[in-house]
Amino acid sequence: MNSAREMLIQQCTAARAAMLTLSSSKGGVRNKAISLMADKLQEDSAYIIAENAVDIENAKAKGIKESFIDRLMLNETRINAIANSLRKVAALDDPLGGGSVWTRPNGLEIKKVKVPLGLIAMIYEARPNVTADAAALCVKSGNACILRCGKEAIKSSLAIVKSIKKALSEAGLPEDCVQILSDTSRETATELMTLDGYVDLLIPRGGKSLIRSVVENATVPTIETGAGNCHLYVEKSADLKMALEIVYNAKVSRPSVCNAAETLLVDRAIAAEFLPLVKEKLDIVELRGCEETTAILGGIKAATEDDFFTEYDDYIMAVKVVDGLEEAVAHINKHNTKHSEAIVTSDLSKAERFTVAVDAAAVYVNASTRFTDGEEFGFGAEIGISTQKLHARGPMGLAELTTTKYIVHGNGQIR
């Protein structure tokens, strides 16, 4: 057995042992731990920010683009936001227990309850906030977790976990229920994907290359998350002023996140009027257009077919003129990653057709795709946004981190 696998098995074994205490703890104890996590992150913010500054310096030295530096960066405002998110998780109802009860004609009483999934592994990239969100959601739902972040965020994430472990200990829960890998090598990540019998669920959160690696190598159960080639379709009846603001927000507010819009589809009937407004409003965005778009705007780069499949994570947007709703839907279903899609329209029948026909985890009518987020959906935080259909789809909060157990009481029944 190689050293990377031995190390992983040791950490997973410790996490699973700690999970026995965590999963049987009272909801109030878990809530206390998460509230303390928020407190410790704020108390330790100077140390966390200092460690994050080293990550940022290293990333810049490697020539990482600015949009990814933004995802990596922590400051007092962002740490306070993470802490507030954790407090919202603590305030949510306990996802464990509960359930329905019924009695069969033979007298058996059957109860269906919610229980933790087990040991959840996460592989993610340069997003240190994911470290805190994942730990809090797993603790709240009674799951142990083992976290493997990208090398760009390792010092930040280690600092965050240090604060989290202090909170767990102070709350009377075992520190080992939250594990983080200090080794960010590809070998260790691949080994984590194959720890059958130790890992109950693997959640990759990142770009296409990470998702592809997990799909090709994982032997443990996985949920695909993160890849976001999101579209906005401006239908001919749309309020163009509203549409312009939605396009701007969906593309420009944070272009590096998975719910940012990457492609704009515009109905041919309004293209000549609307596209110049887009070019003026999105002046910091590089537009790459179809033949009709380039004819209307002039001076912009022609889009290739690959451009319409691309998640840019940057100030770049592909633009295509379409001949109505059905062409827009067909384009989206061919090119999207099943994440988030939006229509801007004043026609209710078109809106209803769009929401039914588009295959995606979240479909918006007259709103920005940027709302596909656990906190925005009222989940406090999210462990990822599932782009598949089993067992979870869309932002994954507490409910998606549980499974079902049937508890059956009898008085001697046999079959």
C-alpha cells in the first residue's frame, strides 16, 4: 500500500470513528458547534487573512487569472459573510430524525427517519469559503467530512479548519469529524476517489477537468457539481430595460462563479435594437458573436461552435441570435451543463414552455442566474450545486446530505 493511501485511510478511519459520536449527538450540540465555528473564524480572522495572502501571492506568481484570484481572496468582509452564513445554518431545523410513522395490518409499526449519509469527501479548487460551508453543513447533518482543496487555497483552508476544530472541541464534539488533506497532489486526490468502504459519498466542486477526472477515476458514489455553462434568452416580448440589467448582473457581478451566464441568446425580432445596448452596457466584456451578431455590432470576435460550449469564468460572453423560443431551447439543451438557465419575457405562455422544455437544475423567468446558491435559496449555505438528477439536483443543503432509515417495531411478528 502506498503512503498516500495509508495516510488517507488513517484520516478516514479517524473521521468514521468520530462520526459515531457526531451522528448520535443532539441537534443543540451540533448547532452550538456551528455557532462557535462562526465565532472562531471571526476571532482568528487576522491569522486566516495572513495565510490567505500567502496563497494569493503564490497564485499570482503562477500567473493565475484575476477572476480566480477573486474567488480565492479573503478579507474581513468575506470572513464575516462566511460566519453569518454558518449562523444561518445553525438556525435551521435539525435535518435528522423526524419522519412519518404508520402501522401495518399485522401490527408492525414502521417509522421512516432521516439519518446521515456517512463520511463525505469533497474535492474542490480555489474556494476557501467552501471549506467552512462544507464543514458546517456536514456537522449539522451528522456527517463526518474529509476535505481536499486545491493547492492554490491550501494555507487558507488549513487555517479555517484549525478554527473549526477549536469550535468542535469547545462544543464537546470530536475534532476528527472534520478532516482536511495537507497533501494536494493529484495522486492523493485520485486515491481519495477509490476509497470504497471508507467514503460514502464524493462531491467534486470545480471546473470541467476536475469533474471529468472524478467521473473517469472514482469508484465511490459521486455527485457531479459545479460546471456552469449558463444561458440567458431574451425573448422578443421582453422588457428590454429589465433584460439589460439581468444580463449585466448575470455576467458581470462575479464572472468566475458557476452561476454566471456564459451565453446570451437574443430573439431575432429585437436583436438590432437590443444588442447595441448590450455592447454599451457590458463594455468590459469581450463579446463573441454568431454571424448575425457580428453583422449588427461590428468589431467583435466571431464565435466558434466551441465558444458556445465554454464556461469562461471570465469577462467573456458568447452571443447568438435565435429565431424564437424553440431554437433557443434547442441551443440550450445541446450546449448547457444542466446548471442554470433563464428567460426574460412578458409572455406567460413562453415562460411556461421554457421552464418545462429546458433541462437544467434551476430555470429562471425574469431573474438572474446568479441566484442559484444555497444561501439565496434559504439553505444557509450549500455543499455544491448538483447538475445531475440522482439523488440530488440543484443547490445541495442539509436535506441532500441525509438518507433514509426505516425503524420497524413489532411484538413477535414472523412472516
